[in-house]
Amino acid sequence: MSKCACGHLFSRHTSSGCRESSCSCTYGTYAQTNQNPGNQSLFDPLDMMISDPVFDIESIDKQVQMAFPCYVKNDQSWNEIEILWDEFHELYENKKWAKVLEVTDKIIQIKPDDQYAYMYKAYALDELKQYEEAIRCLDASLDIDEKFVRAIHIKGYIKDNMKRYDEALTCFDEALEIDPRYVRSLNSKGITLRILKRYDEALTCFDEALEIDPRYTKPLRNIAKTKRILGSNDEALTYLVKALEIDPRDKIALNSKGITLRILKRYDEALTCFDEALEIDPRYTRALRSKGITLRILERYDEALTCFDEALEIDPRNDLSLWGKAKTLKQDGKYNEALLYFDKELEINPNDATVLNSKAWLLHLLERYDEALITVNKSLSIRSNHIDTIHTKGRILLKLKQYDNAIHYFDMTLKIDPEYKDSIKDRQLAADAAKLDK
């Protein structure tokens, strides 16, 4: 049976809210929605998922019917649509995105003016990284209702995924012009501004979202992440504690708290946070990776590898899990095994300059210098100013006894960072070797 955002069945709700006395539904009760008719964020089908067969559709008030137009009993196809939406709900929760597309297409065939079906189809397409098609679906949804805030918001979210950040900001601003209290767009706008390193503006957006809904934990988590980027880790921790006071089972906040504690070198506390997140969701790959990284720092390599293996069992093509395993194997001195996992990651992202640089360094450690030089050159062709990659090339040239060329690359790194210790040391080695060579 379908549940709302608070985790209770729809049959536990009435027009005055959830019947559960312990309910702390983030997006408010039906009564709150009626008090804030302009605030679509309080009544969003993405949070209050689909109908429950036990839900008495005849008893819901006009506000609920407006929020869920596809559930108003207004044609002979009602039963068929209801069955399809129930099927959709199960597929959506289990992330069966290709099947979600099939079901939403069937709904659209029966009810071509269902803007929610187009919206959820777009959401599934986004998950499948079919971004342009997702945008077309959202445009179709907006052709039905040009002020459909949720569709405008998701369009911005997808533009973010496409790295078209200015267009994403335009979408979020458009959504907020229609509904200034739409906290999702305030939160997402803040994330985009953070990506663009406009940190003060990002923090303003998160603060505004919290003014509207103090129990909305996403802005709290995002303030924490922004503070962490700015180096204010203790302050970041304060916001994560606040988020967990609101929702102690917020696995994302627990993971973020663990990462912050790890940065503060409070490793045992960090591991406790990751374990708590995994108790809530044993398939939460972010927590598995975070735990693996922490165990690697502690040089508990076998335990770290177990975490990355569990994450890869859930998602075999996750590049961050592959990266984590490769780094752990490398740190444990298992260079050939590590190389296999860097290659697996490059099968997914062949132009990842960071992975190419790591592979080049590993090949250099294995004394496969010619291959290392080819790999580092590819990395530099993608990202020419990356200081670590420039140093890697200098190091490979040093091993190939091309001392003058090596000195040139070490000098390049020292122009970027005059205190780059490895380049200072390796430049001296290259200069001394060049003198001996002459």
C-alpha cells in the first residue's frame, strides 16, 4: 500500500492531517496545505506518493483534488489509471526506471493531459541519463500547465545534471516567481550556486528555505556541506546535529556527519555514524563508500575493501566505488590489482582526468614508464592546469632520464604552488642527475 512522506499509509490521513500522533511529516498536513494554498511544496506528489486503495477518494476536499488532478474521478478510465499508478508506485520505489517509462506511457495514452505522468516520465529519463528526452517531457507537462512549479523545478534539476548551471538557475527562479515559498527550488538553487562557488548566495537560499519550513532537513544538510567546503567543520557539525534532531533516521545527514567527523579526525565517531546509516538502509552505497574511505585512512585495508565490494555488489558500475577500491588496493601496495579497477572506472568514464592521472602514477610505480607517459599526456589534454598531473609527468620524465624536460614540468608546478614539496624535492633530484649526466 502507498505511503506518504511521513511513512504512514494514506489511509492514516484525513483532511485535517495524519492520524498518527507521532507524525512529523516534513511537508505538512492537509490542513497546513489549505492554509498555504500557494505553497505547492507542501503538497507534492513526489513526496505524498500516489493513492492507496483504502483511501476514500470521495471524502477528500477540493484542495487535495487540485493537488492530485489525475486522481479525480472524472472519466470511465479511472480504474485502469488507478491500477497503473499503483504499479508505478511500486516500480518507482524500487527504481525500475525502464518499467516506470512503460507505465507512464500507458497513462499518457489513456490521459494525454496528465501533467504528472509527463513529469514522472521525465524523472525516470533523468535517472537513465536521457536528459534531452527528459526536458522534452517536462515541456509537454508545461504545455498542459505553464505554471506547474514542480515540472519547472525538475527541469532546473536536470539542467544541473547536464552542467548547464545558468539555465538551471533560470528554472529555479521561474519556479520561485510563481511560488516564492517553494522550498525545493530554494534548496536546489542554493546547490547550483554552491557548484558555481557563489557560497554566500547559496547560504542565503538555504536560510530562506529554513525560514519557510524550519523542519525541512535538506537545507540544513546543505548548509553543513557548504560550511565544510569553506573549512568550518565544527559549524557544519552543528547543522547536521540539528537535522538529526528533526529526523534521527536521516541517512544522508548521518553520512554527512560521519564525513565531517572524519575530516576532524574523529574516526571512531565517524564509523559509528556510517554504521547507523547502514542500519537504516543496508544498501546505502554512499555510507558504504564513506566507511571504506575511513577504514583505508586507518590502514584497515581488508575491512575497507569489504565495504567497497559490498557497494559494487549493489551497483557494479559506480565509478566512486571503483575508485575507492582502486585507491585502497594501491595504498595496500597491490598495484596490479589496483590497475584493474582504475581501468574498469575508465571504461565508464574514459575522459576522467583524475583517474587517468592516478593510473599514470601507478604505471610509473610499476616502472611501465612509456605507458605512464601516454596516460598522463591524455590526462593533461583534458585538464592542462592540474598541478598533481603536471607533477606526475615531471616524475615520469625523471624516471625516463629526460632531466631537462622533467625540470620544466616541476617548474610549472612550482609556478602554481611555490611550496609544492614533492616538486621541490624531485626538481632537485632532476637537477643533480642532469649534472652527473653531463
